[in-house]
Amino acid sequence: PEQVIVTSGTQQGLYMAGRVLLSRGDPVWAEDPAYPGLTAVLDDLGLSTHRIPVDAQGMNVERGLELCPQARAAFVTPSHQYPIGMPLSMARRNALIAWADQHRAWIVEDDYDSELRYAGHPFPSMQGLRPSRVIYLGTFSKVLFPSLRLGYVIAPAPLAEAFAGARAILDRHSPTSEQHVLAAYMKEGYLEAHIRRIRGLYAERRAILLSALERALPEGCCIEPSDQGMHILLWLPEGTDDVQLAARALSAGIAVRAISPMYAGQPARPGLMLGFGGFLQDELQAAVGELVRLLRLCERRTSEHMPP
Ligand SMILES: Cc1ncc(COP(=O)(O)O)c(C=O)c1O
């Protein structure tokens, strides 16, 4: 308990990690593609960010070692790479820890949705593997709701006081009334029961979305397999303008997020993040129908503009 610092969510935990562990200009690793809320923090703190490509095993640590072995910290989403969705393999977890040990660097583990796992056994957290080098960030945004604004940092014991100090400088502490309610909710077993219930519910919604997509997907689109969280990733045919497609979808009442802007270095692949947590069967099916219609429209426009 003395290593747990309550935050207003992972966003604040990322910012605090940057303030406590790093100084302006320090080199750091971030995944490519990455969560825009993270890259905004790294830019804001004036850090020198090296974007490390992800592949089927998650962050390519070997590439990080080539690009910038002296980085002071690595920011990763090991249990469910954001936005693509693969977990960081055990070999890569070990390689990342070996690098952090050797260079006395830090690993910041953004574990935003590992409670929502639908199949298979999860890998052990990075924090569990090397508590002395890992700053773990947890949140209640996914399992409860994001406007609650409650999350937590688990800091290595020698850093706990520094993190608590950084938290106090920002806005002293999160509202205690909400913390008391949540603590009682956890203590009385409701949170666990709630997670069990939504895991079943979201697994159903995920299956509905997947089957609606599989039935209707135009050629060149594919779904990235992932069995965790509240979204799936739909890859689009090369050359598709995913930003424009997301804007068109929004005008039609469907909120999806474009993937290509989340890339920095490697060629950006177009895709859309499709959330399924908050929608009923009919809503999901209707949204897929509309999305496919927009995709076909977009395809037609692209081919009309292509030279013969
Ligand atoms: C990868 C990732 N990290 C961090 C966050 C921020 O979460 P919070 O609401 O706890 O600040 C999110 C929210 O969607 C996320 O997807």
C-alpha cells in the first residue's frame, strides 16, 4: 500500500512519471504507433522521444537498442499495445528489463485495460517481473467509467515519496469522497463482481461486432486479432484516408478513431479503432452497416481518382 499513489487517472500518472523520473531533453522510448495522450505528455515535458516500432511481439526492443540505448525510460503498453492490440511477448519483456537493469533506466507500464481479457492467460505484469525498475499505471476509466477520474501509480519503494510529492504539487489529491465510495465498493466485492459481469457482456458485444464486420467487410480490410479491452482495430486498404473516413463517420453519428496519425516513423498504416463497450447489438450492427457504406464510397472515390 505504501507504494500506491492515487491519481486522477493514467493521464496524470504518465505526466507524473515524466516529472519525477526525467529532465527536459532526456531521451526516452515510446512505441510507434502510440497513444496520443502519451506523446503529448512527452512533447510537453520537452523530452527527446525515440519512437520504437512495434511488430507482432510488441515494442521492438532490439530496434530501441540500435536507435538509442542510453534512453532514460521506456513508455509501453505491455498487456495490450495501444492502438494495435498485441501483448508484449515474454522474450521482449525480458529484453526490456535487461536493458533497464543494465542502463539503470525506467519502464513505465501503462496497463489501461488488462482486467478485460476474454481468452488465454495474461503475461505477468512488468511491475511483477521487476518492481525496482517499473512504474505501473492503473486506471478505473475502463472497468468503471472515465469521468470518475481515478487511477493509481505503483512506484518502486524508493520512489514512492517522490511520486506522492509530485501528486500533491499537481492538485493535492483526488476527491476523498469518491475514493471512500470506491474503496467500499472494492472491499465489499462489488468491483470484482462488476468486472466479471462486464467481461461477459463485452465479450458478447465484441463477438457481435466481429461477426457483423466479417460478414460485410470490403476487400482489402482486415481485423487485427486481439482478445482484450473495449475496442478492436480494423485495418483499411493501403491508400485509404482514415482521418477523412473517421470524420465522415462522425458526421453520420459514428465515433471511430483513425490510426495513421498515431504513427511517427514507420510508414503509417490506415485503420480505425472501433469501440464496442457502450453499445447494444442493434447499434453495433447498424454502425457496421453505415461504416461499410462509407468505406465503399471512399473506395469508389479513390479508384475514380487513380490513373488508369
Ligand atoms: C493507452 C491509454 N493510456 C492511458 C489512457 C488514459 O486513461 P485515464 O482515463 O486513466 O487518464 C487511455 C485512455 O483511453 C489509454 O487508452
